[in-house]
Amino acid sequence: MSRRRGDVIKGTLDMLILQVLDREDLHGWGIAKRIQQSSKDVLQINQGSLYPALHRLLDRGWVRSVVGESGGGRPVRVYSLTTDGRKQLKSERETWGQLSAAVNLVLGTG
């Protein structure tokens, strides 16, 4: 099965969201946009993937949310990283580093 440009490897979306929220508090659209910008438009997160991931992270206590106002005065949910979320991000970074190093070894690029 081939991957399409913009597909996120299974299991990495949570880590990407945590990473973005480690830098700043954002609403859902802002998180997706920041991932897209940070990846130089390679990764594009659709709402059908983003919001279930955010709910999962909320349920696990890794992020919290508050309702604020958008620039247009409409309510918007803003997400931020919790202390447990920072610990999880650290763990996921370590795991990702080990996994990517192993894949690079197999590919002969590491």
C-alpha cells in the first residue's frame, strides 16, 4: 500500500499535536495549520482525524481546553498542554527517535 503526500504515519498524530501545543496554546484549526506549516505543507491534518485525536488527548489528561472568543467574537475552544502531556511528549520523542533511527539503519541511511 502506498502512502499519499500528506498522510500521517499511524500513531504519530498525537505526538504532533502535543509538540505543537508545547510551543503555544491553539484552537483546532490552528493546530492543523501549524502542523502543515511546520512540515512545509507535507502534512495536512483533516478535521476527521484531528478532533478525535484531541478528544483522546483530553480523555488521557494530556491536554486541556477552555472556551474563548475568536477574532470575530464567536466562541472557540483553545487547547493547551498539561504537565502529564509534557511528560508524554518527552516519552514519545524518545520512542520516535529510536524508531526512526532503526528505520534509517534498515534503509541504509543511518
